[in-house]
Amino acid sequence: MALTRLVLICLLVHLCCFGVLMIRSVSGANETHFFKWEVEYMYGAPDCLTNIVMGINGQFPGPTIKAKAGDTVVVDLTNKLLTEGVVIHWHGITQRGTPWADGTASISQCAINPGETFNYTFKVDKAGTYFYHGHYGMQRSAGLYGLLIVDVEEGKEEPFKYDGEFSLLLSDWWHKGVHEQEVGLSANPMTWIGEPQSLLINGKGQYNCSLAAAHNSGSGGLPECNFRGNENDTCAPNILRVKPNKTYRLRVASTTALVSLNLAVRNHKMLMVEADGNYLQKFSVKDFDIYSGETYSVLFKTDQNPRNNYWIYVGVRGREPRTPQGLAILDYQSTTPTKQPTLAPKPTPGWNDYQRSKLFSKKLLAHSESPKPPANHHRRIFLLNTQNRINGYTKWAINNVSLTLPPTPYLGSIKYGINESFDQNSPPDTFDLNTYDIMSPPSNPNAAYGNGVYTLELNNTIDVILQNANMLKAGDSEIHPWHLHGHDFWVLGYGEGKFSSEKDEKKLNLKNPPLRNTVVIFPYGWTAIRFVADNPGVWPFHCHIEPHLHMGMGVVFAEGVDRLGDIPNEALSCGLTAKMLMSGSGGKMLTSGSGPPKTFNPIYILYIFIFIFSYF
Amino acid sequence: MALTRLVLICLLVHLCCFGVLMIRSVSGANETHFFKWEVEYMYGAPDCLTNIVMGINGQFPGPTIKAKAGDTVVVDLTNKLLTEGVVIHWHGITQRGTPWADGTASISQCAINPGETFNYTFKVDKAGTYFYHGHYGMQRSAGLYGLLIVDVEEGKEEPFKYDGEFSLLLSDWWHKGVHEQEVGLSANPMTWIGEPQSLLINGKGQYNCSLAAAHNSGSGGLPECNFRGNENDTCAPNILRVKPNKTYRLRVASTTALVSLNLAVRNHKMLMVEADGNYLQKFSVKDFDIYSGETYSVLFKTDQNPRNNYWIYVGVRGREPRTPQGLAILDYQSTTPTKQPTLAPKPTPGWNDYQRSKLFSKKLLAHSESPKPPANHHRRIFLLNTQNRINGYTKWAINNVSLTLPPTPYLGSIKYGINESFDQNSPPDTFDLNTYDIMSPPSNPNAAYGNGVYTLELNNTIDVILQNANMLKAGDSEIHPWHLHGHDFWVLGYGEGKFSSEKDEKKLNLKNPPLRNTVVIFPYGWTAIRFVADNPGVWPFHCHIEPHLHMGMGVVFAEGVDRLGDIPNEALSCGLTAKMLMSGSGGKMLTSGSGPPKTFNPIYILYIFIFIFSYF
């Protein structure tokens, strides 16, 4: 009897301890989309010049993911590179409950080794226009990117209607390989990557020839420009086939490594309706700016002469351009070959007409049904953006700290308390607001390398004031588009010069600030954002210009990591987390491997005692 | 009393179980050499054209290691690459007892992740000329190599004397980056890497200009050739400063990615004395061939007119050359600047004069005191070398199997019995010896990918007959230098056509065959080697031409892996071994981490029982 009772007790204890671990949440009505992807270098000719590009399943750009809000996306990503690790970041997806799927090497996971596969499983909880890209070294620049489109749930409606849609993924392209770019950026003196050779729309551009210009001047293009209007011509522009008198949604995402862009459709007005997966108060534009990391949806009507076709064109802003416009064609006629448009693209607005840029940015306001920001913040962090020198090397720094990512990802280090894997001191919450002269080059340009994190209290409301300043070169300050992982934030305002709590505080927009995941800071200006730190995980916030991030322009936020369940071992199998777990001192497999885990569980000791004492 | 006795018993059991693990062998009289190395890409101009190269501690080639036989070398190798893993193979070092330090990714260890450090500790047990190089992807081609010189132990003498010594590390150099080379080789149709732009001696060459030719013709070199005789001129040839009437040892190692070379010193005869760390029956030459993976020592006397300097020159053999000779200067005068030699280099012997090559190879015989081969073999493996197609992709294959390395290194997989990590079937021990026509392209050119290993019985004597054949192109068969890890082998003989047991067996040289770690097979010929499988570990045997190995030209031998002690976790932290160890089902840390290992040991259960029952 005692034995039977004992066995029952043991069983109960066992079930209580282990049973719950076996239950994995399974989504209900929503769909799950499975993908098997292989990343590799392959030949490509994004701008008609053969080069190597990073592709997925033989495609560049990578395949477009389409899902509905609430769906689950599962990507088994196999690394087919020969010697390089790889990760993919799902830009704009908040990864609630799955911070290990954010795809940031050194932050959310260990890079996937060559030949190995990582399972990215995450929920796409909000309709909108997103994209994905490499987030390791400069693999985004190498071509590792693609679109991620999330439609509204069935039965739900968006605050606008349209008859059809197209997606344009914008990027910039260099002929010099990323490894050489990296060496240059890390050298002393630094060799800058220079301006891109081409702008790409959905991975297609035309090097050293502007079809538009050729058309305009009538003088003919360069020999490389052999586009004859066939969709399948190498590097032919994308063709968007439309019917007259319809309304189309154009989804636009920018994954440029460097340049800011302006997009227009000749003769067509556009209605801005969505930014970074959040609805806007609609407003009409003839063209719009888009910074790296941003996405927009615009609506346009095909109300122009249907006997013509029309250029869609993007050009460089915010930097003195040395790159021809990137092109696509709005095709009313569906002839084969496609007729070239009769009207040439207009010139891109002046690259340094920042007033124009600011006017546009300030028009972006949240749709009336968009969530409102909390009225107050718990903590305000000032982030001074400066270019600096460290031991003679040119770096970007935030509050004088240039971010250098540690080999062991933060998520595992913090979860398991591995303090030696990164600097346990927080970087400063502010800079010398009173005396720092943002209009001059840093008077003492020395910064320090750092890898500390900002630990945010879970559910606190955080304000960040991004403060731009003069770079090392006198009289110059650049645009930086900042992207936050794991959250959307409200853009409370932009201002000139140094942020002043007295003067600027009251100007902040708490009424209808737009929700974004990426926002720009203008030269010599500031941008104020607010977000709620309600997503347990570790989240970088960084300049989305690839070489700037490479040079240290970012910070790392951590919140509520102790609340997280088991991190999949696959995300931890490097550095000090691997060392710890391989020595057997922690960690459980989230997914069951072959056979039961063989670690000894202390509960067995309890069984033994119960077993022995049941005899007395 | 019972308690005291119990504590004592527990202590004893504990000590027996754990104590032995704490003892690490410490070398006695011999020295230990410690190095801290960082691998990174950097700017370099190996042949006067700026490019990126893989360097160690800012040097290209990497630092030369000097040690004495019996010494221990410790290299803490930190990977400072941004996204690539790295390993270093110590070419010619047998790694007895330390097979995890052989530096072969996918075979002996997991590639070192960016930011992480791997400890290579190994004994250099035999005097000789060695080198080291990357063994992951095509990182050797990217410039990851350097010299490793092992002198005789103090008090021991070599079978020759000399007054001074120099070392020359030979390599070939492309302007196209290795990532692009890899994509081309893996593409369908394949894009071949072509002939190298330059030959380098100790990392220095001159692109598109032959100083020698310029000198010879009197017509002047190309503008790039601005060598004025200063040692520190960019890409100036190496200068070997000698005194007249002395005897010098010249150590020569070839780490070429592709080409076979011939080296000569104008007007100087040379005496061959060492090959791959083994002494030779001395013989005199005017020039000598050296294949990738080989090393030689030659002696020469400075017995020429001391008012002149003399070119040392290397040229391409075995392939139709498109690359100028590589140069160094033997400088009798020690003037600054160095005077250019008056006599031009002679032309390199005809690239396809294979009779000349064979005559040289057959002259290489072991020194009388060199170990003799066992008289008989236990197992003979025939390895047919063919070029093949797999699904249209051009590959090299051995017995119709093209080697594709698995993500989880063999050493750990075999040690821990992780059968699913590679094909458990052995590749074939032979090909169709009777019917295969080695003089024609493969009649059925289809091969298969494979990653099975040849499991060798420990201490068995193994013969390998390397059988060359026609490649895909009719009428063509190429040179392949085969390199064996973990062992030296005796070169029993070379022959024409297909190896015939009847005809060729009796011609094999068992009297004084040279010991080597690398041997060439000539077009349409065979080479027979013998070795004793007495080194527990997993050892690749492969063509040392980098693109050929990349295309599958190799096999893997495993012997006595069950005899090995603990493999350091650092060598196992990837793939299925990491998965296994992180799930806690095996493995111990070889080096003690911070604090004791926290895995539960079953011995504790015993303690508990003893403890409880000691009360009754």
C-alpha cells in the first residue's frame, strides 16, 4: 500500500515538474506559414554588372513572405555559406514572447554556423508593410533582404480601400564587396565606402546609365543600357501592370545601406496611408522621402492618359548624389515589350533641401484610431550622436560610447547571469547637455568602445531624445535613421539645435504622434520618441545606415529578461552560454531532442528519500 | 565513528573519480612557446596592387614560429573576422595526442566563431621545415599562412652542417577575392579561378612586371615595377644577405593555392637535404620542383663572384603558365640600395616536361637513418582521381565520391557516436580496376556527394594507391599534390598508367622510400604510399590544390578515436556535438572553468545511500 501511494506521489510530483514544460502554445484559427530557406552567395547582376550577391533559395532579393495579422511564420533558415555565420532580422516584427527570433547576431542569438539550420518561429501580430534582412556584419549590404507583407485579418478592414497592390523594395548597390568595405571602414585612416553605384528597385538597377536621362535627352544611353522593354531582360526595370481608373496600394520599403531616397510616380499623386505597419492620417503628396529602415504604403489612382506609361523613380536625398535614379515602370498598356514612358522622370528634390524633408516628416501623424502614447515618461534618455576617434580610428559614438558587440549574445548572457560576457555598467543616460556644442566638431573627439546595455524597468515608459551634432568635419552633420527592435515608438517631435527641456518639452506632440519603428534625425537637430518597455528581451536601437552601425552607432536596451521562459539552445550555442550549457550547469532544450534529456534532476533525490522512508 | 568512516569513504571515492581529471601533462625539459594571435582581414598589397588579405596580428604572411624538436607550441587564436569562422592547420605536425589541434574545420574542430579564442596546444616532435595555414573554405587562398620552423633538439645533430639559414614561403595570388572565387567554382556552369596574377615569395610579388625580364631585355619594366633595390620598397623582392664562401640552408615551403613551382638560384647549385621534415639522401640539383603542401631544405655555397648579386626565382610548372616568375635576391654585397643582379633568371623548365618532373621526384630517397616502412600492408586502398559532374555541377571525386564536409566535425561525432552527423557507410576501397579506362574522360561522369569516412584499424599498415586519370576534358590529366594529416607516409613509387598489382607491386621501393606528408600524382599515372595508422584521431587526406579540395577532392581517415581522452569542449561547440553537450548528456570540460562543473554526478546517489544506511 505504502509503495502504491509512493508511486502515485512520485508520479504527481513528476507531472507537476515536467508536464508544463511539454505544452507549447499552438495558435488557433490563424494560419502558420512554413518556409525552408537556404542562404548562399551566388552570381547576380543587380545593376547589369555581374557580381556576387547573398541570395535565398537562389533568389535575390529573397522571397516575399505574405501572411495575415495573427498568423505564425516559421522559417527554417539553413546557412549554405562556406565560412560565414548568418542571421535574419524581421524588421518591424515585435517578436513578443520570441525575442530569440529577432535575428540579431550577438544580441538575440548566436549566428547560425555554416551547414546548420535555425528555426525562426514568430507571430506577425499587426498588418503592415515589413521586410527582413541580414543583421550580422554587413550582410544586408551584401544583398540579404526581402519583403514581409502582413495583410489584415479576415473580416477586419483597413481605413482605406484599393483595387490592387504592388510592393517595391528599395536598396543601394556597390560593386566593391562588403568584406573590402568592412576592411576600409575599420582601417586607420578609414576608407569610406563612397556613394553606391546603383539604386535598386526589387533588386534591379541599371549601372552607369539612366534610362530616364537617355530617354529625356534623346542622346541614347551607354552601351550597358540595353533595356528593350521586356520584363525578362537582364536588369530591366520592374514593370507594374495596372488598369485605368483603379486605386492601387504601393507598399514601399527601404533597406538601403546608406542613402536616403525620394520616390515619385510621374504625373500621379499619392496618398500616404501607412508607415512602418501603422496607419496614418491620410495626406496627399507628389513625392515622398523614405529613409533606410522605413516602410510606407501609398494609394494612387490610375487616372492619367492610359495610352502612356509612367516612370516610377527614386533618387538620393540627404547626401550629395553620385548615383543615377532607380527606375520602375507603371504600365497602363500591358504590351509586350513594354513601351517606355514618354515623360521623363523629374529631378529628385535638392539633396540638401532639409526644410522640404522636415515638412514631410512633420506631416506624418497617427490615424485617429491609432494607440495614444502614455502622458508621462518614467525615464528619459538623451543620446548624443557624434563621430569620434578611438586610438586614431574613426568611429560613431552615442554619448561618447562606440558600440562593439560581444561574442556572446546578450539575451543568453543576461538570462543566465553571465556577467563577464559584457560590461555590467550601463552607458550614460545623457551627455553634457549644458555645455556640449553640437554645432562644432567634438572638442575632444576621443570616445571609448563599449558594450554595456541600458536596462529598462519592465513596463516603464521611456523617452529617448536623439540629439544630432556636428561630425568630425567642421560644418557638417548627417542624417541618421534610427531603428528600434521589439517595439514601435511614438515620434513626439523634431527640433532644431539642442533639445531644451524648457523650450521644447511643451512642443512635443502627445495628441496624435505617429507610431513608427524607424525615425530620422536631421542635421544639427533632435528627435524625441516615446515607447513602453513592455516586451521582455534585448533590443538594439541603432542607426540603420549599415556602415554607421558597423562603426558603433547604436545602443542596446534590455527589459524583463528574467520573465522569459526557456531560450532555445540553438540561440545560445556560442561563446559563454555554450560554455556554460556544455559544462552542464543550466539550460533545457525547448524542443525535445532524440530521447529524454539526460541531465540529472534533483527531484530524483526526493524520490529516493520518499522511496526509502516509505519503508519505515 | 560511523560518520567519520563514511566521510573518509566518500572522500576516497570522490578523489578516485575526479582527481585524475585534474592532472594535465606538463612538458619537462623542453620549452613551451606561447603566442597570442588575432586573425583579421586587412589591407595589403602582396603584388603592389592594394587588396584585402587575411593577416595575423597585422602581418601578412603570419608570424614565423620557431621552436625546437620536443617543444610545445601554444597559440591562443582569436578570430577578429566580422562574420567568418576560422581555424589554422599546422601542416606537417602530427598532433599525436592532440588531434583536436589539427585545425581542420568540420574534421578536428568547430570553426572558431568571430570574437572567440581557441587554444591550440601541440608538441612539435620532429625537426624540419613546416608551415601553417587556414583550413576552412578557401581562407588559405585569402592569405592565411605562415612558416613553422622546428630546429633539432640541443645536443642533437642534423646529417649536414651550415653557417646560416633563410626561409622562403611560396604562394600564388589572385586579385579576385576568395568569396567570388568560391561562387564561381560552385556555379553551374563552373567559372574557373584562372591562373594567379602573381607568385609571392614571403608574401611579396610584383604584378604584371617581371623585374628579371625587364633587366634581361633592357627595355625597362612596366610602370608598376618601381623597385629600386631598397628592402623596404613596397613589394620589393626579399633580399637574402649572405657572406661569400659560406654554406647556407634555404628552407622552402609551398602553400600555393594552385600552381606547382620550380625554384632556382642563378649560378648556384643546391644540395637537397630535407623534405617535409624528413632527411633525404643528399643529391645536387640546379633547380627543383615543389608542389603545394611540400617543404624542402637545400644547402648552397656562396661560391660565386661576390661582386655580383643573384636572382632566386620561381616559375610555374605543371600548368601552362600565365604568371611571371616570382623573385628574391641573393645579396653578396649588403649595399644599400641592393644592386640588381647582373645575370637574368633562366626560364623555368618547360611546364609540361613531366619526364623532368618525374626524374626529380624519383631521386628523392630517404636518408640512411630514416625509419623504414613495414614490409607488408594490412589494407590497400585504391583512390581513383576523377573530375565529374553531379547534377550538372563540375566536381572532383575520389572513387566517384565528391567529399562534402558535414557541419559537425567528425572527431566529436565519432567520439560520441553521433551517427546521424555523417554517412556511416564507408566510401569504396577501390574502383573498377579491371575495366576503368583512365586514358579517357569518365564514360559515365556522374558522381555522388559523400561524407563517409575510411575507418582504419589502429596500428594497421595502410597502403594507398593514388590513381590519376583523364579529367572531363578529353586528352587532359592534371597534377595533384596529396597531403595527409596526422602522419608521414613512405612514397613507395610512381608509375605510368593504371597501377597493376602484378606488374607494379614488385617495383615498389621498400628499401629507402622517402618519408613525406605530401606527394604528387602525375598526369595519367599512379603514386603508391604506405603509412601506419597509429595516431588516434580523424585525418583528412586530400589534394592540396585549394579549389580542388573545395570541389570535393579528398577523403577522411579515422583511427582509434575511442582511445582518445576528453576532447576540449571548445572544439565541439557546434552542430550535433554542441546540441548533445548542451542538453547535458555527455562531455566534460578539459580545462577547468570558473567554479566546479555543476552537472549532477551519479556518485552522489551512492553517497546518499551510504549516508542513510550508516545510521542503521
